[in-house]
Amino acid sequence: MPRLLIVAPTFFPDPGVQSVRVTQWARTLPDLGWETHILCRHYGYEATPERLAQYVHPDVRLHYLGPKRPAPPAGRIAGAPRRGVAAELQRQAERFFVPDITLLSWRRLAVEAVETAQSIAPDVILSSSPPHSIHWIGRHLAQATGAKWAADFRDPYALDDRFVPGGWLTPLTLLHQRHERQIYRDADLTIHAIPIHGRWSRRHYTDRRGPAELLPNGAPSDLQGLAAELPPRPPEAPLELRSVGQIADDAPQALYEAIKRLRAEGLPLRFLHAGHLPAGVAELPVDHGDFMTFLGLVPHDEAMRLVVGADLLLAYLSEKRSRHLLLTSKLFEYLGACKPVLVVNPTRPDRQFLKRRSGCVSVSHPNTEELATAIRSLAEPSRSSRPTELEAIYDRRQQTAMLSEWLRQLID
């Protein structure tokens, strides 16, 4: 049985988005004939062998690098966005590092990482970013063990201004571009979650060592099974508009005003959010609790139950995030649940992805009336169409089978 070592920033049960992609792969890879090992940092979320067996796969082996950190405070993800003047100054200082500041910790842990990798003796090493410095340790481990190396980009790198600074730091762009080019020259396989990034890399890195494949994010295969497990909703229950994950800091106030208007017009509607609490929650009027609930963080499986139990689903991006070349990963889970979806401030890839899908509405920078109108259009059955079912290519199990085939081609 071939051995696969996945190097990731974090892993189950960390509720952060960085853990989801590799966790979903790990649930299927052992059944496809891979001895699967995970190497990651410990950010306060402990995965015991019993929990791995129950929620991931009994044959997955998890290896933590470095010291174990205490669990973060309730309602906050480790590594979640920091706020305040000091946090902003720290972010600006971190932009001087190429590819990012976490390279310092990967270098510090390199000896321990090599010892762990050599004890596993993998046939293939797969590193999954961001942070993009993780590809440095992925390449380092591949060189130390003689394994093939696959580099997975969950987000773009040189194309994305979150990772490559502009303005007076523009000269650093050349260093970032050189770092990215070296990844393509050294990796035996590159994988891209964002279609624009995949197409761009094929055009720009014609000297890449291995093939460049597209593997977007997807939806868990058992979403409809989760829906069948939920108790029936009472006929008199209000409509549930739900959002899971991160939403813009100004979203709570905008939603409060729009939903209050709709309720005054006779539409029975409630809003529920699960995920990192946006700053705007603290500024809401006292009566928001009558129709708005903010749960904070919940485990991923519980988040999926909330998704399939919703009447309407919402993705609300900040204006800054809407300018990025990202394909919002929550859209796959939302569409996999076959529920009407509203996207506020979609990115360009989001708009392209939703263009030909029924049951989906997107609106950019809406005022209260425009937001209320968009919600109403999905809430009223006579005005909304049945959501398009998500194609099989976005099923996590089928995606993992594709990944397995690409990895086998590296060693056959």
C-alpha cells in the first residue's frame, strides 16, 4: 500500500477553513488504498485516535509538529482575524516576509518534520496552502525522503493581493513571483482549487515540472443523508435564513434592517449565523434577539446540519473580500444542500460560477431595500425557481478519487 503524507496548516477538529479540504480528503483516501498520514501544527484542537476513527477514518494517522497550544477562547478560531491598531501594525510588518511569516516556524520545526517524515517513508508528499510557506516544508521533506511532491493551492498566490503586497512594498512582488515559480519548477504535480488560478498558472508556468490540475472545493457526499436525519419542521415555523462560516463585519446591521422590514411586511423570517462572530454583532439594537441568532463556532458536522436544515442560505462577503479572485468555498456546500442561495458582494469567480444556476441570487453593495428584495425573491415560492443540483464533480468522494488517481500516476 503506498504511503501518502499530507502537510497542512491544521486538521480536524479545527473548525477553521484551512482544515476542511484535507480533512475531507482524509475521510476517503484510506479506502482508495492509501496509507494516509497528516502532519500539521497544533492550535488547541486535539484529535484523539478515537475521534479520528469516529469522524475521519480509523486508519488515518495524525502527527503534530511543535508544542501543543491551549484551546482558543469560546467563539474564536485560532488564527481568526485580529482587530485593533496593534494588530494592523503587526499585519503590515508581516508583509515583509516572503512568502509569509509562518516560514519562520516551518524552518524552526524543519528537523522535527524531517525526522517524522523519514519515519513514515512516504511515497508521495502533498502540501496544501495557504499559508504558501507550507510548500517550502513540503519540498524540503520531499528532498529529504526522496518522495514525489504535490503542491495544492487552496487559494491563488501571486495573483492575490492578500499574499503579495502592493503600494510601497511592490518590489517584494518579484520575490513572491520567484518563490511561486520555483514551486512549479520543483513540484511533480500542482493542484488548484480556483479555476482562474489554474488557467493562469498553465499559461504563465510553461516550464513547470509536472501537470497542473484543477480540483475545486466541494460538498460532503452525505449532505442529503444529514437532511433525512433532521426532525420535521412544524408548519407554523418561520422561515430560516442561515449563514455558516465568516461574514462581513457590517453584515449584522444590514441584515437586521432588511429582515425587520420584511417581518413588518408580513414575511415570517429569522436569521441564524454559525461561525466567527462579526464585529457588527456588538452594535446591534437590543431587539435583534427577537429574530437573529449568532451561535459562534460549531463543529463542521454540526454546521452541515444547520446548512441542510435551512430554508434559505446566505454568503455575505466584505467589500475587500469581494475584490479577491476567490471562489467562495461555502457555495459548494450550500448548493449541495439544494437550497436557495443569496450571495452578497460576490467575487468575480462567484458570479461566473452562479451565472447559469437557478435558485441563486447575487447582489453587490445593496442598500436595505435591495437586500430585502433579494431575500424576498428567494423566500417566496412563486418567485423563486428550484435550485440547480450540484454536479458530481463537486462531490468530495469523487474529487478524492480523482486526487488519488493523479497521485498514483506519480509513482506508477
